Amino acid sequence: MKSVRKSTSDDDEFIVTRKLSDGFHKGIEKWHGQSRVCFRRCGLAQRHVADLLHFLQQATSVRSLQIFDAQLDPAGWSAVAQGVVCHGGIEEVDFSGNKFGEAEFSALAHLCEKKWGSVNCSDSRAGAWPFLQNLVKAGATKLFFDSCEIDDAAIGAGLMEASEVEHLSLRSNRIESPGACKLLHSLIGSRVKVLNLSKNQGLGSGIGDALQTVLKRVQLEDLDLSSTALGVDALRGFVAELPRSSLKRLVLDRNKLRGDGARLLADILPECKNLRDLSLFRCKIDDAAQRDLALKVEESTLESLNVADNVPVLSEATCAKWKKCAERSIYLQRLHYLRDAESPGVLQLSSELRVLLKNVDLELLRECLLDKNWKQVEDIAAATPVEVADLCSDAGMGLPDVVRFVRAVQEAKPRDELLLKFLRDLSLHRALVSLQDRGVCSVDDLKRILTDEALFNEIADESALSYREGMILKRAVESRAEKDPDNTLLQQRLESDAANARKTSEMAHAVAGCYAVSHQQFVDIDKEVRKHYGTKYSSKQVTMLTVVEDIIKPRCQRTGKSVAEELNGEKKLSVDLFVTHSWREPWEPFAKAVIEEGGRKLEEPNLFICSLALKQGDAATVKAQVGASVDTAPFLRALRQAKQLLVVRNAIEDIYTRMWCVAELVFASDLGFVEQGRLIVTGPDGFKGSTTGCKDARCSNPEDRKMIVDWMEDREISDSDIDQVIQKIRRFRTL
């Protein structure tokens, strides 16, 4: 098996991700011309150092070298550093993800003998700061030391001789206000243009004056202070200097600036002629302050502004103000102000809806509803085949108006056939949930309405409830049953719910301890599959699905257990490697990928593979194990244990058209798998041109799909962020 191959892209990049073989440098003449070479999780070990050095001697065109997550000791790193320095042409080195400590940084001392364009040692441990300091003295231009456990004690008096540094990233360290102030003062007189101190939670409010001095005396163009506990006091300390600074981009996301902070920025924005990009995502800015900010943005030179997710539900007046701001501003090209940064404004009607409503007097409709003029409401509805949620939302109606509207049309009992069609889907819960999805009312509003004594019985068809609505309804039942203990129907409903919950809990507990099979057990299962199918083993017709039907299901029926439980009994293996894949994939390449990738990154890992972890049977058997909640599903519980996530692509089906695969990726992103480099991608990239998103995915069980979609709505990560990760995985090149 080849361990590397030449990139086919136009970026002259050469990526090695497969397990390296000895003598991998041979055939180097076929790779010449590549300017960037990356060794990523390819098992680069001590025995490969000589080959790597031979490779560097021949690869004279290389200008950028990445070695990510290698298995080298200090002596190996010392040899690599010498080889890189002797190469002469390499200008950028990326050694992130290697968990360097003091011994490794000492071994890399040779790197400090040369002036570098860029050095990345992110995700390291003790000893990072002295090494960074030496690189600065050697004249390094760009330095990335994110997640390196750098604290105030390490920083000491700050950076010495930092005149050549242009880009400094110290994201996700342990820097607090005193250390940050010393660092900032040491940058005075330097060439720093980009500074990233985000996710240093201890910066707080004590850095305002230091930032003001830096903005005054350094030509800083890009400053990221997101998630630093920055408050209004700190902002007040440096905001006055912004109009006179060189700053083009300012990121203050996830800081509690609130309305006062937003108004401080609003007052100076028209004077900030250099500022082009401002991000205030999740800064607790209320509606009134956002409207004040919108007025000033119109007068500014901002090209991009993000004020999304500052309040649970943005008012109609604020949405209208932002919409007007976007229309009036000469410079503004990108404006994100809703919870989903990619969605259109709540008040922006689709072209189809505009056509449908062009002859409707919405103010008249609202007056008729409030006056209970049912005849005129009926006439308007008969002439306008539009969903009630559209009418209510675009008429500018609030939540009380919506409730009155729903009650009114239900009480009117119209005879007109067209109006009956118009009201067919008009159960109270559906109208309210539709409005919640549009940002008109919050989940708390829904809960109040659905648990209201007078409205409870108006919920029509429980089978049409979404997963989230079902949970709200369940709580409503419990609340009413407590108030009305003599209600037989409610008590029966409670008992039925309790019985179902116990059954789900028992099945989930049975699976919880039997997640994984060992690497060797999977090898043995593959041998069993090979023996069963004989010469047909390599056929594309032998898929995971056929293996489940022909081998795994009968085995589960004989033993009454999942394969993992049968093999391990009470031992209950923990999960090292979680495998996400499609059941329509051919078995042979899947098994080969799992066996090879599983043994490359981790030594004999325990594997979570859903078909082996769950008892396979009919739909009811599987559903009972999956449960009624995504958060407690066995797949996600296994991900919490896993060290790595293995994504196995295939040539038959894009795995991210499957909803459970999407859910696993969403949860893995929440747990930091993507950010921390704990994601392994293998298999062909035949779907790299696909543009489908996470919400387009399918599920064999429609109830599961509804459950997952509702669960995703409550996650912190947005649909657009997940879609970006999906696209990267689809396009990722394996070698």
C-alpha cells in the first residue's frame, strides 16, 4: 500500500495521512515541485526520522512543513529541527498537535538559530513561552502558540525584542489581566499587525489602559478578544482610541458588553474610518441598544458586522431597524443579526408570500381579529390561501394576538370550504411552534401557552407534535395531573409515560456498558464475514446492511444480545475509537479502513460500531435501545468516552446524507473533536462536490429524524458551521 501520493490540487500541497512505511522517501522524484508538505497522523515515529531527513534533502522546493501528532522522542525532534534548518528553503514550520513539553522544546532549540516566516507549536504543554521568546529574538514573523498552558508566571515581563513579530496568536491559554498587560506593553514599538488573545478567560476588565496604549503606539490591524470576560469597564478604557487606530478588524464575541458596551461602540463608529469588520456575537446586547447601534452603523465605513444571538428573540422593530441599516449603508456588505447568521431576516417575505399578500390589508385583518369580526376574518381567509403563521408574523402581531387569532378561527366554525382548507393545519401548537421557528416567540413562550389551563385542551393531534413539543406536552401533563389528581385520563397517561421511560432506561443501561469491541474482535468478525461470503466477499453487493441481515441479526437472535455484549459479557469495554459510517457502504473497504486506521493512531483500540454495539432486530428492538432522547442515545454516550472519531467515507453514499451521522458530527463538534484534531477521515472523496447541508439528511426512522432536527435546534453550534465541517470532510484528501 502506498503511504503517500502527489496532490492533484492547484495549491502545491502534499498531504500524508496514511501509515508510513519504512523507506517512504523513495520515489521522491515523482513528488518534486510541492511547496507545502504535511505529515498528519501518519504514524511518524522514531524509525522514520532518517527517511524524513533524506526526504528533506531531496525536496528542495518545500517552503512549508507540517508535522502533526507525531510519535517522536526528544532526540527525534532534535534531528528533525537540524534537518529543517539545514534545508535552507523552508520558511514555515507547523508542529502543532504534538503535546510538546520542556524536553521537546529544548530538543527544538536548533530552530531558534534561524529567522522564520511562521512557527506553529499550538497544543503544547510546559516550556512553550521560553521557546517562543527565543524565536522572537531570532526574528520570527508569525507565531502561533494556542492552547500551550501559558500563564502569567511564564510571561514574566513580557516579550523581549519583539520588533519583528507581525502576527501573534496566544488563543486558549491561561493568561490573566496582569500577564496580558505586561505582554501588551512589551509589544509597543513592534510591527504586530494581528493579535489573538481569545479564550483567555482571566483577562477581565484590567486591560483597558494597556490596550489603549497599544492602539496608540502600534499599527495593529486585527485584534481578537473574544471569550476573555471583557467587560464594559475594559471597553471604556480603550474605545476612545479606536477612531485614531489602524484597526481594521475587531472581534469581541461572547463577552458581556450588554447595552452600555454596545452604545460606547456606537458613539465612536462613525469616526472609525479604518475599521471594516466588527463582531459582537453573543455579547448580551438588548434590543434597544441594537437599534441605537444600527443607526450609527449606517454612518460608518463597516463592511461586515455580526451581532447575532444577543437576545433569544429579536423584536420586529429591531429586525426592521437592521434591515433598514443594511439598505441605507453605503459600505455594509455582510450583516448577521439573527440567531442563525445565514438565515434571512424575520420580516423579509419570500417573493411567493409577497405575491400572495399583495391584495391583503394586514392592518385591517389585525383589527378584525381583535374586534372578533369573524365574518370579515372569514372573507379575508377565503381570499388568501396562506398559512396562519405567515399572516400573523407579517401582520406584526404579538403572541397574545396569535392566541386570540387561533381561538377566534376555531370558534368561528366557518362553513366556507376554502377557509376550512386554510385552517386544516391550524392546531394551536403548530401555529405557535411555527412562529417560534421564525423568531416571533421563544421556547419559554411556548411552554407558558402549552401549559396554560385554558389552552391545554385545544392541542389537537398529539401524533403531529415534534420531539420538542412532545417534551413540553409531557411536562404540561405532569403539571395538570398534579393539580387534578382525580382526573383518570391524566393519571393513565402519566403511568403510560412512566412505563415507557422505565423500558427505555433499562434498554439504554443494557447497551451502556457494552459499547465497544476490541480491535482483534473486529478482525475476527471480518474473518467470519469473509468465510461466510467466500468469493463474493469483495463484491459491492456485500454491504454493511447485508452483513447485518445475513450474519449479525441471526447471531443476536441466537444469543439475545448484541455482538459486543456477547463477546465481552460483564467486562464492558470503554470506547477508544468511534466509527461513523453508512450502512450502504461495501463491507470490504469499510473493514479494511477500520482495521488499518484503528491500528495506526491508537494501539489496538476498542471500537464503537453501532451494528455491533446494539442488539440488531426489528425496528422496535432498535428504537427501544436508541431511546427517546438524542442526548441519551448510545451513539452519543459512546462519543463522550471516545478518544478519536473515525469518519469512514465510501463511494456509494455520502454519509452526511444520513441524519445519525450528522448528529454524531454535531455532538463531536460540541465535545471539541474537530477543534482538538481528534477527527480521522478515510475513504474516497467521491462526494466532494456535494452541496447538501445537515438539514437535508435522511433517516430510516422518520421519528428519529424529527427528534434529531429538534435536538440540533437547541445546540450552540449553528447549521452553517456544521455544513462547513461537512464540506471539509467531503473534500479532505487521504493518501
